[in-house]
Amino acid sequence: MIRQFICASALLFAAAFAPAAAAMPGVPPDGAMVFSVRKAGAEVGKHRISFAERDGALIVETDSQLQLRLAFVTVYRYVQRTREIWRDGVLVGIESDIDDNGTPFRLRGAVQDGVLRLDGHQEVHEVPVGLKPLSYWNMAVMKAPRGFDVQWGSLADLAVEARGAETRQVAGKPVEARRFAMRGYEIRKGERQKQPWLNLDAWYDREDRLVGLAFHYRGFDFDYIRQQ
């Protein structure tokens, strides 16, 4: 959730937030990112990521809602609420609840006995600690050979190509960003699928902060434009 603070509260939050922010590249200094989700140039939703430090852990919360309408009728609706817990740059817990056009998805994950246990929509995985979720705010996932999806909880082999520098809009201002093209191959019941399940482009600024996303899903092209 995006939190609004008066001046005194903001100062207290900044002091508490500083240790976690320093430990994790890509975290904005004000503790929030807001994206306008667009389809064919028209806004269809919002995607918010907030960051807070609690008891030495970095808490990352994602709240995403989008709705496609045709002739005043909703033809597609997506709602996501995800909570990540990071300690010393390592994911130690995750909870994700997603409603994908009426189909519920639930993911729970935690570090137990030296492994990250993921209880997903269809499968349960025990994977090495350090595996990263495909939530994209953390640019380190662009250097990872494997990650996991926060909706299905499925594993994916990742192939990432750097596409060089481009200009993106952030809060209405041009920002120089680095573009990465990610292709993800789902690992289903231990077997890597031949066709890419994920086809996504992401942009990051000089401080490794996410400034944009673009991908194709369910027959639609979506573009995430950073507003805050």
C-alpha cells in the first residue's frame, strides 16, 4: 500500500527505512513506486510497490489492479497483492494472492531447514535459498539463471539480453534507462518447456531502480509507466 505521511512521520519513517534501503539496490529513497498500467496508450490500472524496514528486514508489498472494459462491460480483471520479506539481500518469505479474471491463485514461501519452500498453485518446490521471485523491482533477477513466478509459484529458466540505453518517462520526465529482454522457460514437473512462457522487457535507471515494464499476456500488450 502507498502510505501518506505528514512531515514528522516522514522523518521517522526515513530513519527506520535507511538500513534496509542501503542493503538492497533498487529501493527508491521515498519507499514507493507507482506505475500506470496502459494498453494501447490508455490507462487500465495501477501497479504499486512499497518498501519498509521492520525488525531488520525489508518488507516489499505489491498492490496491482487492472481492468479492461468493452462497451462499459468488464472483459478482464486482475488483482494482485504480494508481500516479500528480505533479510541481508535474501528472500526469506513470500505471500501472494492473485485474482486473475475470477481464478484465484495462492503462493506461500518461506526458508525452512536451509531451503526455500514454495507452496504454489499446482506444485510444491524446495529450492536453494537465494532464488528470486519474478517481481522485477530487484534488478538482480536480470542476472539470475532461474527464478519463480509469484502467481503460479512455478520455476523458470531465464534468458536475459541487455538491449542498451533508452529513454523512459518517469513522473513525466525523461530518464536514461537500461533495457533488458527476458525470456522465461517454465519448468513443469521437472522438465523445461520448449517454448518461452515469459516474454518481457524491463527498464532500470542508473540506480538500478525499475522504471518500466512491457509484456504480452492473455492476448493483450501491457506497458507499465513509472509515475512515482
